[in-house]
Amino acid sequence: MELDALDKQLVALLQEDCKKTTKQYADALQLSKTAVYERIRRLERTGVITGYVALLNKSKIKRDFTVLCHIRLVQHTKENVLRFEREILKLEEVSECFHVGGDYDYILKINVEDMKSYREFMITKLTAINNIGNTQSSFVINEVKNSPSVHI
Amino acid sequence: MELDALDKQLVALLQEDCKKTTKQYADALQLSKTAVYERIRRLERTGVITGYVALLNKSKIKRDFTVLCHIRLVQHTKENVLRFEREILKLEEVSECFHVGGDYDYILKINVEDMKSYREFMITKLTAINNIGNTQSSFVINEVKNSPSVHI
DNA sequence: TTCAAAATTAGAACAATATTCTAATTTTAA
DNA sequence: TTAAAATTAGAATATTGTTCTAATTTTGAA
């Protein structure tokens, strides 16, 4: 699917705030609300927009201790890789997990309440997973930018 | 603000999908729609919920080349740190940027179209920033998990 | 370039949902 | 134990989403 300039503007607006009324987007794009309504439906139907979610203030829910954890596996067989990823998906503390090239195999973003609960998480959940070689935890001092949206 | 069990359930639902009707959340929580409506308003007013956004399929908009870039600064004076962060905030390719402790000073998540555009980004934008010592790019082979939501 | 088919759009009509209101119930704290 | 405050349910209303029809624009083949 090809996105024209209006689609891109619309998607940018929806990435900022998806709870405005159709009329508000219509005014911003100088279109009728039907036009905007149909464009949004098409973006959803074609899979450009995958969903709509609420964003939380992590400090208000006691999850503002963030760690970027680098992991090296011992063995890199297909089986081991798939099993590791399956285990990671079960861990609710892990909000992001990327298989990467370079010095380490995986980089994870972990959100917990504090250092104490991070230690608990490491001991009882993360390093309990088989085949983990070693880990390196980078503790977040400051979130300069943390947005789920991407430029379009 | 204290969140009771119903608030937590509600927030969990809103992090999955914020576009259901009040009645749908009400049914899930076994409450009236007014009760749910007021709870959501309170979560917004007290800053637990910071906003509502659309999520995109990055491959559909040609931004599915993801790199986690590690950066070391030359000098760590307050001025240099603040200037660096100010420059990073201007770069639309950077969706996340964390100041971390450990081997490197910053870890960035960068979303572009392909390797070619990543090279272009590095040369013309990133390393154009003053005071960057060295960088290490970890190219994402697979997104195991990538969610803006946090467990509650 | 021309023209017919397909897609998109505007505006009106309608349906569904959000929002407000009142009263009842529950919770809180003295 | 009890009065004040907060929360809730259900009804009434306002707003917005959705559908419909016709007009306009875009697209692609001749």
C-alpha cells in the first residue's frame, strides 16, 4: 500500500494522539470527516496501523527503574535460540527484546520498581533460563527520549 | 495515587487496546459504564495515563531497519551532556535514547529504511554531533518483543 | 489525449457511544 | 458508630462514529 502525503500527516497525528475526534483530524488535514474516516479504516485494514494503546507514566505505577540488559548465549543452535526467545516472552518485566549482531546476542529492556526487584528478577527469572552465557546490565540514569512512534 | 485491583485491570486493558467502548471495559470489570468512565478520567487527571497513541507496522512504512547504537562521549561535563541530549532530541530517526551507566554513556534506538539510510544518518546527523567519542552499532536481527506497555 | 471504470470525497441521515446528572450505595476516618 | 466523602448505577442528554447517496476526482486502457 502506498501512503500519500495526507496519509502520512494523518498517521503522524494518530501516533501523537489517537483520541481526537474525526472532525479534528479532518480540520487539520482540510478534508471532510468521511474522507478521514475512510483513510483511517484503510490504514487499519491494510495493517499500517496495528492498534491503539494507552501510555503510562512509569513512575506513577512504580516501574521506573529501567535496565538495558545485554545477553550472550552459550550455544547458538536454532533450538537454543528459539527456546531462549520463548522463555523471554514469558517474562512480564521485559518490555523489549532484540536479537542483535555484534558483541552480545540479545539486548533487553527491563522495567521494575527498584534495584532490589531487579536483583530478584535476575536471580529468579532471567539467569534461571538455560543457555545464558553472561550478561551486562546498563542501568538507565535518564530517559532522554522514549517514544513508541516512528518518523514517517 | 493508589491503584486498586480494578484500576490495575483497567490500565492493563487500556495498554492492550484503548479503543474499546466504555461498556466493553465495564463488562470485563463487572462495573457500570459510569464507574469505568470515572476511573479512566481519574487515571488521566492524576497522570497515570499520559496519552493514547496509534501503533504502526514499521515494515509497512519502510522503517523496519532497527539499530541499537551505543555512544561514548569525550567529555562528561554538565554542559556537554545537556548539549548532546538536546541535539539527539532533534533527530527524528531516534525513537529512544537512554543515558546509562556502564561501558557506554548512551544507548539509542534508531529506525530507518535500510543500511544505506543508516550510513547516511550516521555520517550526516549522528557523528556530526560534537563531543561523541566512539559508537558501536548493534544491528537488530529479530524483534523478539517490542511493546510500549509495562506490566502492572 | 479521451473516456469509462474505479476510487475518493462531501454532506446529510442515522446509530452508537460518550458525557452528564441524580440518587443510592459504599468506603473512609474520626 | 456515624457523618462526610467517594464511588457507583441507571437514566437522560450531547457528542461522535458510521452509513448512505451523489458528486467529484483519479486511474489506466484505448
